[in-house]
Amino acid sequence: MKVPPSIRWQEGRLWLLDQRRLPAEVVYVERKNAAEVADAIARMQVRGAPAIGVAAAYGMALAGRAGHDPEAAAATLVAARPTASNLAWAVNRVLAAADPVREAEAIHREDVAMCRAIGAHGVGLLRDGMGVLTHCNAGALAVSALGTATAPMYLAHEAGAHLRVFVDETRPVLQGARLTAWELSEAGLDVTLICDGMAAHLMAEGAVDLVITGADRVTANGDVVNKIGTRGLAIAAGYHGVPFYAAFPSSTFDPATAVGADVEIEERNPDEVTDPIPAAPGVRVRNPAFDVTPAELVTGWITDRGLFSKPAELGVLAPG
Ligand code: MRU
């Protein structure tokens, strides 16, 4: 991978790559306690479902080492962002562990291994010359290694396949334009950046053979909660007969939540939408950060435990 890691844990100190400043500036910020980690998650200095889980795990490790109340640290971290399941999953794992530092390090290590497994299960979907469309950043910057949605692409590229990757810019925070386009092109893939509203047109042109996105939470019935715009993309893919896949690690599967409609969708500050173009005075602005793609629009779920074509098969991802 050519881009720097999103999280560095060095000699017991936590450094986060400030993703709000990418790709113009590559700057690491040190976070010294759970409250600072929670603040970095809320402000999206670190973002992407698996990465916020890893960062929060280290937030718990910092709290444990400082002798702070672990329950209070956990509550602060979990409240930072409500939608991705990885955050509470990682915090609860560290909370239950005898050694918080070792557990956080284990979560970080497992994240790397899960990305490679996702790539191995998804790479067979890709052929030389295919057009692949992705949304938001479910790449190396959102995880610890090859990313999730991007893992099959990186492995296909490594194996010599030439893919044409279309990247939705992903308004309003522009994770596609600023992060995905950057990391894929740094790795030598053939990248084309498009506005979100152009995806359906490219499908109608026949330029897109496959869509792969990440996921922030996948519910028991297979609904995929992911970055705002994913639902529209899946509807467009279904209309045009383009297969739609979601790629994610087991930690994103939430068997305790029945359907996507039960998941809290984070509503972020409207300023993200009106920056840099302000709305006319008196215009209301909404900023839901995620949406729900119904399972019936998903062709397959690419996970670290296998590639599944039916929601009932996702049960193997459930813990224990
Ligand atoms: O708001 P973000 O940038 O944290 O949202 C990220 C996404 O929606 C990703 O697609 C998802 O977390 C998968 S990351 C491997």
C-alpha cells in the first residue's frame, strides 16, 4: 500500500492520520486519552467503520493504562458516532478483556488479516478489463490494510488485471474524491473520479460491470447500512442489471439488529453540506451521513469468512 497508515500505535502512543486534511496534507495528530480519541472520531479525523473501531480500542487502552474509569471511557467513545457497529463492538471487546492494551493491539492485527481475507473471497468476481464502481472510502484509509471494498481490487491489480475503477466523489465530505481516488491512484490503479449523480449514467453507457461498496453495519436480514448515496447506487445498479456487492469484516455484522430501519442514522452538521457553497438564507439543510440498502438489492456480501449470496448465510459471522 502506498498511502500511510490511518492509525499508528508506537511505544504506547496513539497517532491518527488526520483524514480531514488529506490528500493535501499528511499530518498525524497524537491523541492522549479516550476523550481525545472520541473527539477525533466525531470530527472524522479518523473515519471508516473498522478504523474507528481500532481507534476506539486504543482509546480504551489509553484509559486503562491511565487508570481512568473504563465504563466512562467506553460511554464517551461509543457516543462519538452512532451508526457503525465496529465502534461499540471494539469498545466492548476491550472492556471485557483482562489486558486492554493487548486486546486493542489484537483488534488492530485482526483487522489487517480480515482485509486480506475479504480480498481473497472477492477477487474472483473481478476480471481483466472490468469497470468497477465504488462509493465513499472503504479503502486502506478506512481500515488497517487493503481496505474492504478495495481489497479485491488491490489483489486483482497485484495479479496483473487491469480494472477501470470509477470513484463517486461522495458528497458532502468527499471521501471518494479525497481519499479513495488518492489511495487507488497511488497504488497504480486506473481511477476515474465522478460526481455521485453520474453513476447511473455510466451504468446506462455500459461502463460499469460491478459495484462494490463497504458497509458500516449489516443487520441480521442482510440490509447494508453505508455512506449516504449507497442506496441510490444500489437502486441504479438493480435497474441496469449491474451486480451490487457489499464488502465488510465480521465486526460490521450486527446480528442483534433485525433490519436496517432499526439502525440509528447519524445526522451530521449541515455546515458540511453548505461548505463551500452556502445555501440561500432561510433554506433548511439536512445531512444524514448514512442510508440503508435493502438486502434484496444486494447481489452478494463479501466478508472475511466467505462470499455469500443469501442473507441467511451471514449467520456464520455472528460471534460465538
Ligand atoms: O462517514 P465515514 O467516512 O466514516 O463513512 C465511511 C463509510 O461509509 C464506509 O463505506 C464504511 O465505513 C466502510 S469502511 C471500510
